[in-house]
Amino acid sequence: MTGFDTDRIKKDFPILDRRFDGERLVYLDSAASSQRPNAVIDAMSDYYRTSHANANRGAYKLAVEATDALEKGRANVARFIGAPHVHEVIFTKNATEAMNLFARSWGDANVGEGDAIVLTEMEHHANIVPWHQLRERTGVELRWVPVDDNGELDLSDLDRLLDGAKLLSVSAMSNVLGTLNPIRRLADAAHAAGAICAADASQYVPHLPTDVTELGVDAMFFTGHKMLGPTGIGVMWGTTELLEAMPPFLGGGDMILQVTKDGFTTADLPHKFEAGTPSVAEVVGLGAAVEYLEALGMENVRAHEVSLTAYAMRTLTERFGDDITIHGPAEPAARGGVLSIIYKDVHAHDLSQVLDGRNVCVRSGHHCAKPLMQKLDVAATARASMYVYNDEADVDMLADAIDEAGDFFAF
């Protein structure tokens, strides 16, 4: 292992103290939603207890404190992803809303019939459905980068797919396969073809050091609840040039500079895209989550997950052999800590139920990636996903529970 002090980290997460039938909780569903440390819970509670008011609205002390808390959270997020400017961080309800905002605002203003948008077969529905909707509105063509048998993108035909395209929108890390895609290479290829590149980084930002400039993307989307933060807060990042050219998505309070009976002018970034009362407490929680992760060190987070993923893949493969399939790249360093499993002929939902009987939490289903499920020729998988509070003992519990499931369904 990496020397990562998981025992100490576990103590920061109060939910991990829960017991079911006297047994501890093994939480392996962080790709769906991570748990929250005391630092996040306390930061939000303290804000509500001491400083809540409507941000960006009043000049009294509480309102100023609320505004300062909001902007501190924004600054934390900008620093965490290497954003060149704080005003490039736009807060949304979640990553799905961020991608829909982008598709509605940038998409409606920039693409039409005769244009193309390039996606991949491993995308989450949040990076598929908004583009289907755009196609219905504008007639834009959707093209697809295929996934190969190793769970990686087949880029052999990328130049043709990008010819005439306006956008390449791609997952930075697959929520099913764990595949880490070559974002810089993809962004460079998109730019060379005259397109822009957007990244769904919901699974990437929580787990790897992130610098938007190094990635080379024009826009990026992620969510707070997968990175130790609260639900109800997501981020759309874009370059200043891109965001300034995009029309506003929602209209109302705080996104305007002036309103008359004849029309309106928008406020400067980021407020142009943040109509209405902001989710200040959620931003405070996300800012605290960023500080917690920074204290751990994202290089350390990544090293821990690579080591733990290697242990998990080795343990499950050695223990179950051909009875188990782990989808995605075989090399742990080429993937995140996401293991989508098929075990014998046991349905994923049945497997997850037996695992739940041992207090091992995994997700079963299509993981909001039905085109990828069709590509893999499976209806569902049981997905175990690991994070900073997981360790080898959790993997061992997972293996024991799978073994028990094999005995249960041996008839």
C-alpha cells in the first residue's frame, strides 16, 4: 500500500460508525455518491448557525458574510481545478444540470443542421440525452467514438469522426469501466479539426489532480456529491472566451446588469449563469470538501486508489478465476477505482442484495450508461467503487460476500 492512513480517515466520516446487526458498514458506492467528512458537515452547520443570509443581495453584515462564504467556495473550486480565473467557475445544481446548461446555451447558439457533435460509447446519459435533445431541436448529427474490447476508446478513426464537427464531448473517466481517457490528446485533436472539447469530469475531479489548462479542454463539468461534498451543487467550468460568448440559460434575479421594459443586459461572469438565490450552504460544503482533499493531497489520493484497485483486481481474479468478469482496462494505473463485475450467471441485482446482507454496499444496474451496456452485451453489472476511506479490509469483505453469494445461488 501507499502509507495512506485510511484508519485515521475513516474516523472523519461519521456514517462509517453505523452498525447493521452488529456488523460494520463497507461502503463501496462512491462512484454514485461519496460520503461526507465531519469537516463538510460542520462547515455547512456552522454557516446555517452563524452566517446565513441571501448572498449578493444585501449590504448588512450577515449578507456580506454569506457572500464572502459563497465566493470563498468558488475560489477553492477554481484553485482545485487550476482554473485561470475564479469567474470561470459556474455553480449549478449538479453535473447533469451543468451539461444541460451547456447544451442549451452553447449548443443552441452554435450548432445546426449540417454540423456534427462527437460523443463516445462510454458516456453517462447526462452527456448523451442533452445532445439527443439538441439534435431534435437543430438537426445536428451525432457521431460515436467506439469502445474496444479492452474497455478503452478506439481512436483509429478519430480524424474522420471530427471532420466537420463542432464539439467533442467525452467522459474523462468512465463511471462503468473506470477507463481514464486521454483528454489532452482528444482536446488537441478536436482543436486541430476546428471543434471545441468538453469533458464530463464527474468521476475524474474527485480522484485525480486536475488542471483544466493542462487537460486542454474548453469546458468541464463535475458534481460536489462525488467528491465528499453535499448534494445539490455542481460546477460548469469554461474558458472566459467561451462563457462570455454563450447566451444566458436562466433568467431572473442576479444574472442581470440592467432590466427595462424593452429588454435586459446580463451581469458579468459568473453571475450571468447563476440566476436566482444561490445554494450558499452547498457551496460552503463543497469548499470544505476541497480543503479536505487538498489536505490529503490529490497525488496521495490517486496513489492510494491505484494501489487499492490493483489489490482488488488481484484478489477477485485469484479467488474466483473465470467465474468473475471485471470490465475495463486490465492495468490498474489506466483506470480509476471502479470495478463493474459480472459473477457467474448471478444477476447483478441478486448479487448486490446478497452483498447488502453482509453490509457491503455496491450499486447494481446499467449505471446510467445504457449504450455502453449494449456494447458490453450485458443488462447490468454490480459496481464496487472505492475512495479515500476504503482499504484492503473492505476489499476482503467484498470478496467474502461474493463467495457467499456463489454458495447461495449454487443450485
